[in-house]
Amino acid sequence: MPGKNSIAVRLVLVITLFNAVISAITLGYNYYESRDILQKELESKARNLAMSIVYRVEAQLAAVAKVTEGVVRSLETGKYSEQQFHALLKTTIETNPEIYGLAIAFEPYAFNAKLPLYAPYYYHEKGKIALRHLENAYLDLPYPYWDWYQIPRELGKLEWSEPYFDEGAGNILMSTCSVPFYKETNGVKQLQGIVGADISLDALTEYISSVKILETGYAALLSRNGTILAHPLKNAIMNETFFSIAEARNDPFLREIGRKMIRGETGFVHYTSLMGFKSWMYFAPIPSTAWTFAVVFPETELLENARKMSITMAAMGFVGVLLLTLAVINIARTIIKPLQVLAEATDEIAAGNFDVALPTTQSNDEVGILTRDFQVMEQSLKEYIRNLTETTAAKERIQSELKVATNIQASLLPRIFPPFPDHPEFDIYASMVPAKEVGGDFYDFFFIDDKNLCFLIADVSDKGVPAALYMMVAKTLLKTEGQRLGEPDKILCSVNNILASDNESCMFATVFCAILDITTGDVRFANAGHNPPLIIDSQGVRYLSLKPGLMLGPIMDTVYETERITLKPGDTLFLYTDGVTEARNPNEELYGESQLLKTLQFAPKESFSEMIHYISAELTRYANGSPQSDDITMLAIKMSANNASMDYEKKGI
């Protein structure tokens, strides 16, 4: 049985997973796309339904307003007696059954100087036309203080009142269309009163409540202040507002919808209805009264068909993925079986058994090609391992020889410090760190006679074994000629001619050669193309200014010139190779001479060992992990603070 990491298992898992993901994405896209289409269709249907009812209600309200304005024009253009007022009201009520009641409410003493108030009111009652005087109906609050009278009186134009229950007059839920009428005297218009036409809201609310939307949807009517006028929640009618319900629920979104309604806006929103379920609502204003009509569609009923279709498609997708998985398993077994046999054989090869027989195959498909390639690889591995064994043995011999060469080269350089413990007149210290196993840098110091110390530092071109061989020849020549000739310029000239006479490899070496008179501190030196040394004295740290000189080896008969300085007690001369100044950081930036000067200013001065180790640590920090590109060699020499010449006089030298 294949393991969990086998190709067959992974192939089945990947294909099954991808098919499941694609099916899920398709189902999700189909569901949300269907939902979006349904939402757009719903918005269109909701708008049409709402606007048809709004237009119907608006037509009724406009008819009432038109009749009311007609009564006002009659009053303003004609002269009516009391009987004629009553006849006008009664006739208007009889011919306009949509008007529940009609009143002419006069300003105080406007109808009769002896009557403070006068307001005849005709209305429908049990199929007949009844009369009531409003000045007698509102004993606790006279009609001039009612909104239906006050608001149009102040605004001077037609106004619909907020719905109210009219106790004492109609005793029903109603709204009043109020229009002021005037009398013109000597060109001045004077308010005479208000004509008020009442409509019964009971019939309107019953009609709106009867609107059927799906199974549980409904229509609602709200006043301009958000008071609920028609709604399936009967106990909320005239008792709740949109804002009081929003406050009770602590629902800011519901409050924002209410604000849009009272501003007369139109909208289509997704919200939790007053009945407590997720719904879509379309609301629109009724222009005449600034009321808001709304239709509410339950979301669950809208998406029922989309959900059923998605479930059906999900079931079909699951069956399809299952069948595809079975097919992939069958195909994978057919393809993977030869690979399993080949894998078992290659496991033996991986364990080191290169004589194992690989399965034979006659097919020309990828498995057959792979099998034949493994057969070729098996033979190649045998030959490669044989060659690798021989190469490794040869490399180990070379490494061993290089290690011996490293030890030999190190033994050629002075390594014991202090090197001359019986000479307290000066102090000297040096170090060399090769970039490879063996290097081309070297230093040396030796006495020419009892009071003259020759010290030098050199850098051979190239690195590695060739440079190391050239270095040993140059070092031997410099010491031999130094002890024989005793002057820096003669030493360099002689060694240069010896090296240049047989230099087919065109190698060369830069050398700084100096001779110190340990009794006086006088230094005679000559330079063969080497880096300028630094001197540390009472003036600080600075570079010596050297005369140019050609490196050793390229040209015969090159002339070198001896220069002189004097080291006072405590003065130090610091020599180095270009491996110090050309050290690189990860950005390939050189350490440089100026930075070496600054580092030497802060380095310890009393101990040469600490000084050179300090500089080495700074170079390592600057390189920040970059490999060493060149040999690093440093040498420092200092005259001791005691009077060297006095000591020699005491010794009789």
C-alpha cells in the first residue's frame, strides 16, 4: 500500500483538492451572482410596487387638497351668508366621499363680532352627513391652538397635519389638509380662517396593511416624524416611531434609515426589520404629506430558490469529485507501479550496492526512459566513485604537503618575541597572517654588526605556493646580502639584479629595507615600491614621505636611494603590507590608508603585541565576514626610553 508521501497519494490529493476548490469557487460565485441578480430584480419590483401605491395614495391626497383649495377660492371670491357657508360645506362633503369631514374655522371674531370662535364641521357618520361645531368640541383646548390650524396659519400655505386621533369631532384617526383663506380690504389681505378637510386614515392603513408580499413580507406607512401609521405590529401604530424602536435596539443603522425617511429620501437597504428578521426594504416619500411608504421583503424567502439550487449543485459537484477521484486512483496505480519497482531498486543503489539489477522495460514512455537513464547512471556512478576515491587521496596528499609548507614558511619568520632580550635599547614585534595556506608576505630582522639592526618587510606578487617559493628565495637573498653589504640601497640593488637575471615568471616583490643604529636611533632606509610606513613620535601619527623606488625583480640595474630619519627614545616606526589597507567589507570598499592612520592613533602604544592585535581586530570588524583577500603583515619597532648611547659607553663599545 503506498505511503502518504507517494506520488499516487499526492496526485489523488492534489487533483481532488483542486477540483473541490474549483467546485466550491464555482458554487460560491453562482450563489452570490444569483443573489446579486435577485437583489437587482427585487429592487426593481420593490420600486414599482412602492411607487404604484405611493401614486395611488398621492392621487387621493391631491384630490382632497384640490377640493380644499376650491372651497378656499369660493370663500375668497364670493360673499356667503351663514346658510350659504353650511350649504357649501354640505354639498362638498356629499360630492366628495373621499373626504371624511370638512370645516371652515374662522379667526376669533372674524365671522361675527359677537362670536369669539366659529367653526362649522360637516362629516360622515353612519352613512349620513352630520354637523358639529368645533368651537364647542374642544372645550379644554380651542381649535386655534391645534396643529391643523396653527401651522398653515403661520406658514400661509396648504399643509397636511401629522396624523392624530380626533376626540370631540370625528373621533377617528385622521389627517387634515388645511388651507388658509383671506379677505382683501383696501388692497390689504387679512386672514379670515382655515378650511380643513379631514381624511380617515383607517381605510388607508387597512389598504396598506392588506398588501401581501411573499409569505411574511409587508408594507408600512410612517408619518413625516417617523410615527408608525400602518404596520403588521398593531400595537406599534401611533404608539411607536422609527426612532424609538432604533433607540430600544441601540441600532445606529436603523436611526440613519429613519433620518433619510424624514428628509424625504428614497432608498433600498438591507436591515433587520421591525419584525426581527433580515430583510430588504424599499422606501419612498409621499410628496403631498412628506410621509414615507415602505415595502419589506424577507431575505430568507427571497434566497430560498438560490439556496435550493446551490445545494443541488453542491451535491452534483460532490458526486463528480468522488467519481474523478476514483478515476485518478485507477490511473495513478497503473502509472506508479513501475516507478515503485524502480524506486526499490534505486534504494539499494543509494545504500551503496551498485551491482543491483534494475528492472527491465520495453516501453518508450517516460518510465521506460527513466529506467534506462538509471541504468546508465549506475555505471557512471561506479566510475565516478572510483575516480573520486583517487582524487580524494591525491587531494589529501596535497593538503598534507601544504600543511608542511605552511609550517616551513612560518619557521622561516622570526616568531619569538622579544627576539633580542639582551638588547633593551629597542623593542620590535611583527606578525603575518596568510590569505591562503601559504603566503607571499614576509618580514625579517637581524644584526649586521654589534650596533646595526637590519629590519625589513616585503610583499611578493600573487599568493599561494608560487608566491611562497618566491618569498623564500627573496628572504634568503635579502638576509645574505644584508649581512654582506650593510647599506639599504646596496642590499636592494644586489637582490634586484639576482632576481631579475632569471625571472621568466615575471614575479616581483615590494620591499621596505631599513638599518637602525641602536646606539643613536639613526635609521637608514630604502624603498622598493612598498607602502609608506607610519611614524609615531611627539608630533603624533603620520606617514613617512618616501622617494619612489621600483619593486625588486622586473628590471636589472635598478638604482635605489638611501634616506635617513632619527628615532628618538619612545618613537615608533610601523611597517605594513597592502593586505592591511586593501582589506574589503561586504560592499567591496577598501579599508584605506586614512582609516589605518585613525586606527593607529587609538591603538595601544606601550605594548606592540596589543597594538598589532588591536589593528587586526579592527580589520576583522571592518571585513564583517568578507573573506581575506590578501596576506596581512605588520611590523613595529621602537627606540626604548632609556639613553641607548650612554649604555653603550658604559659597556665600552
